[in-house]
Amino acid sequence: MHIPYIDRIIKGLLPKVKAMCPRPLGNSFLRLDRYIMRLFLGTYFASIFLILSVAIVFDINERISKFLNPECSLYEIVFHYYLNFVPYYANMFSPLFVFLTVIFFTSKLAEKTEIVAILASGVSFNRFLRPYLFSAGIIALLTFVLSSFVIPPGSAIRNNFQNKYFREKRQTYAESVQIQVSPKLFAYIHSYSADTKTGYNFTLDKFDRNTLKSRLTAQSIEYDTLKRWHLYDYSITHYGVRRDTLVRGAQLDTVINLQPQDFLISAVDAETYTTPTLHRYIGELKSRGATNVSLLEVELHKRYAAIPAAFILTLIGVSLSSKKRKGGMGLSLAIGIALSFTYILLLTLSSSFAISGELPPVIATQLPNMGYAVIAAFLYRRAPR
């Protein structure tokens, strides 16, 4: 199975790959490589197209009553929602598509005894793996670029559409948040609502060499723009060497280097940041002493974990399905589907542990890769030679 222009893309890539190699490849990239890469990439993109087409049909059927809202235009449905729906879910289930694609067409090759003929002709199993791994590299690079730069802006548009016509998914309420505003300023807020842009029981402490110099408290605060806050029923206490001074007032307008998004962090919002922005924002929050950055770190490390996942799952798929079985590809597909959903389940569970603080995010997101790397090594040793 292949889609148009795959052959042309592969033929265009091969000269560049040869030019990047320190020594001439000679006959390294033969017709066999192009054949496998065409099957791999063609089946991968075709399976994504077919499965997402079905998903769109079911999604339309589920949300048809929302789409019939007179305020919801066809332009918004197509370009704001579904144009961003497709890359988001295609990228999310890319490891599953890679795994099932490899198992499907490799089992077909084994069933037709093509793999037996290839290995019998003197081609080693490692050499046979080369076009698989090269194709996995293309998919891994594409997945990372999409998740890092293309999908986040689209997710923001899609989330705004969902919040407007479906249901609110934003994080709109925070409670008992303490955050470092600057090296000497620490803020605490008992509760904050994004709907009203209002918080209650706000405290801002200023320290100098671990000594509390002043404390500002307010019964309520309201966020305006340009990091400007309106404080109501406030009091400012200055702690001196010999005596303290107290200033009270009904309202105070001030600029604080603090925004609601700093403590209204949700998984939905984390998906809307590009990878460079995530790096910068996490570093900024950590420098302030924020502790609620697990969601951002999990989202960041998930993007990096998808790169080795493409290679690991490809190796498992080839090793598992390259042997001809009496029952055909049914058993290989069954094992592949079980392993795929186990991988997704393990990633979801480990991410939950990271968000709750029980595991570091980098370990939690790489934990499925570690476990499946062991499975890949075991199956690789048992693969036909």
C-alpha cells in the first residue's frame, strides 16, 4: 500500500543521504531499500488517513447538534476545528500507527516468503533493518517538528473553538498558590478565578538577606492588563530595626511581575506552547520558585520521548513479524495491538505519577521507552537470521 509521490520523495532523499555519509554508500541503498521505505511510509500515511477519516465521521455524528448552532459557521468548523483536529490526533497516536504499520506490511512480506528470500540471498538481518530505521527516523523528525512548532498554535485555535461551542476546558480556578515573583519577592494567593479575574487573600512578602522587610496584604485583587493589579482593602507593613510602620487603604493600583497564567496551568494550556516557549516558560517559573510546573514538563518531555519511541517500536514490529507463521499475520497483529495499547496505558500512568510529583517528568515519560527497549532487545535476539 502506498500513497502518491512517496516514490518521488524517497528518490529525492537518497542522494542527500549519500552526500551526508563520510564514505560512498555504493550499493547500500538498493532497490530493496526503496521498496521497504515505500511500503513503510505509504502504509503509515494511508493508515493515518483512513483511521482519521473514520474518527472525523464519528466526531461529526457526536457533535452535530453543536455544529447546527447558528453562531457556529462552516468556516470555523472546517478551518478552526478539523484542520487542527487531524494533525493533533495523528501526532498523538503516531507510535501506534508506526507499530501497526510495521507489523502489517512486514507480516505480509513474511507470508509471501519475501523475507526468507532476502535473508537467503546473503542480506543480514541488520542490513534488512536499515530502511526500516531510516523510515522511522523520517517519521520521528516529522513528529517532533509537528508537536514542537505546528500543532501548538493550532491547538490554541481548536481549544478556543471547543471552549466557545462545546464545553469549557480551560483551568479557571486556582487555590493556595505560592510563587516567587522575583529573587526578593514572594506572593501567596488563597484563591483566584479566571472568570472574574479576581483573587482573594493576597500576600506579597519582600525579603532582604532572609529578613522580612515588608508585607503587603489585600482582601481581594483584580487583574487588569500589562501585569497591572488592583488591590482592595490593602495594608502594607514595613519592618524596621526599631519600629514598624503600617499603611492602610481602600484601593491600590500596582504593577507586579505576575500573571494569572503563572498559576492557572492545565494540560490543555501546556499543549498550546511551542517547544522553545515551553523551555523558556518552565525556566522562568522555576526561577520564581513555582512548584506547579509538572504539567508543562510532562508535555515537554513527551515530545522528546516520541523520537526514540519510533525506533524502538519499529524494531519490535520487525522482530515480531519477520517470521512466517502458520496462522498468518493474525497472531502478530493481535500481539502488536496488545503491545500498542499497553504502551499508551503505561505512558498515561507514568505521566499521572509525574503530575502528582511521585516521579520526575523526564523519567516518567521515558519509562515506557525503557521497558519497551528491553522487549525490543529480547525480540531482536530471537528474530530470524
